[in-house]
Amino acid sequence: MTNTELILNMLAEASAKDISYAVNPENFEQNKQVAQQGGEVAHTARVALEQRTGQKVVSELSAKQLRIGKKKA
């Protein structure tokens, strides 16, 4: 994962938390909807960034692969 991917993941989690506080879900289905809404916030940010840079944000590398690559350098 790249730093941008990690940031987008944190944005999704923080957004879901804030939405959860605002709507106070009472069951699993409502919690699932909150999680999806948090993901939509991050998705919107990702799409906007990709449009502005003309580059894909999501990589095929995992965090472990990136860490191993840095050790070799």
C-alpha cells in the first residue's frame, strides 16, 4: 500500500466513525450502511485525486512488499 492508500483508508474509517456518531446505528444493517457511507467518502476523494493527477492511486503492492523493497535499498 502506498501512503495515499493508507490515508484514504484512514479517511474511510474516520468518516464511518463520524457518521456513526451522527446517526447512532442500532443494528448490524445500520452499521453496515454507515461503513459503506464512510467508504463512499474515501472513494469520492480517490476518484477526485485520480482525475486531477491523471494517475491511479491504488497500487498492486501490499504494505509488506513496500517494506521489503525499502530494506533492499
